[in-house]
Amino acid sequence: MSDENRTLKTEYVLTGLSDHPWLQLPLFLVFLVIYLVTIVGNLGLMALIWKDPHLHTPMYLFLGGLAFADTCTSTSVTPRMLVNFLDKTTMISLAECIIQFYFFAASATTECFLLVVMAYDRYVAICNPLLYPVVMSNRLCTQLISISYAIGFMNPFIHVVLLLRLTFCRSNIIHYFYCEILQLFNISCIDPSINALMIYIFAAFIQISTLMTIIISYTRVLYDILKKKSEMGRSKAFSTCSAHLLSVSLYYGTLIFMYVRPASGLAENQDKMYSLFYTIIIPLINPFIYSLRNKEVIGALKRITKK
């Protein structure tokens, strides 16, 4: 390797979603609208849950925690992407890159565990309704949310520490729209095999273990729903669970395709599309998935609007 190529890179250029100059402004406007709707949707849902006493229940407490995690996920990626649409020469430092990865990974991991907690909440509510007020106390709900966030923010810290052992000298161009850790491995001049292995092990363990827990919970829930004699009770339970299952399917589907698969599994553009889905699109649609068909949320919104 030549001396020029050995020069350590401390600032990088993110190429973004497209190299076509004529697409930059339209993409900027589209993703600016998406980001604003995401923030308004998630923060609005959190404010509604906080403001309306009828929503001060475990299910909505967890939903508020999920909305905050979605806000963090979108905010860790979208603002920098918007800047890059307007100025392709804008550089991002290594420190900024690592911080961006850390907060994205922390909020994404937190969401995995919050989805497990929400599945457990539905399991207790539907399968053991008489014990629900006792089991799902406010104290336990607060502890479950706190544990989810604690695990979420500890997990990427391990990868950040391992990332600091690498040096980056191959290029200062990252062919992506944010500092995705697998893309950083591509420009490392030290073998990142250990880092990649740790990413795979942690991702596989967290995603598969949490997903299996959710599947087991909802299998039991669906079994109990089908046993219900009341058509109204069955319809209400299905409505609540279908929103959760849709969110779980979209989120885990894209995450597993990205991190629990062979390294040569996807083309670069496909990689970007999957990343785009779980970093930007899912935080956008989650508040609508959980509220549009939810009579309690719509009722709370009407009450707040009347006041």
C-alpha cells in the first residue's frame, strides 16, 4: 500500500441515496416532510398519552416509550441526511460518525426490547385479564421500560469500543446515507473480522431471542382470542394485536435481512432500501399503525381537541 493510501482518514463524505444532482432537491423535500411528520406523529402521540388520563395504562405507557425510541432513531439519521442532500461536499468527522452510529443502534436495540415488553403486556391482558392490574403495576411498567433502554444503550457501547481499535485509511468516502457500521468496516485498513463477528453474534442473539419471545407470546394470545365466545371481545383483541404484529413484522423483517444474513447477500442499493425502511419509514408509520384503528387514542384526541 502506498504512503498516500496509508494516510489515516478522520473526515468522511456520505454519498447519500443518489449521485444524481437533479434528484438532491426533490429528495431533500420528500425526506424533510417525512421527518417533520415523524416528529409530530411520535411526539404528538407521547403528548396525548401524557395529557389524557384515560391513556394512563401500561399499554400506552409502553407505546409512549416506543414513540420516543422511534423519534431517536429518525433524529439520529435524518437531519444529517438532509444536510447532505443540499451539500454533497459536507464532511462528517469520525467522532460524529461514531456518535451517529451509537444513538441509532441504541434506539434500534431499545425498540426490540420494547416490542417484547408490549407483547408480554398483551399476553397478560388477554390470557390473564383478572391478574392484569396486579401483574402490570405502574412500578413494573417503569422498570421494564428502564431495562429496555438500559440494554439498548449498553449494547452499541461494546461495538463502539471495538470500533476504536480500527483505523480508517482506504478511503474517506462512505457509500451510504448514514454512518452504518458495516460500511465503516469497508474502509478500515485493519482487519475488521472480529468486529463483524461480534455484530453478527449480538444482532443474531438479540433479534432472534426477542422475536421468538414475541412469537410465543402472540401464539398464546391468538389461541386465547379464538377461544373467546364474545364476538366484540374477539374483535377488540384482534384489532389491538394486529397493530402490534404489523409493526413487529416490518421492523424485524428489515433488521434480520440487514444484520443476520451472509455478507454477500444483498446489492448496495438493496442494502440502502432495507436501511431506509427501518431508520426512516418505520418511525414514520408506527404512530399511525398504533393509533388510526385505536378507538381509545382517537377518543382521547377528540377530547383534547374539544378542550
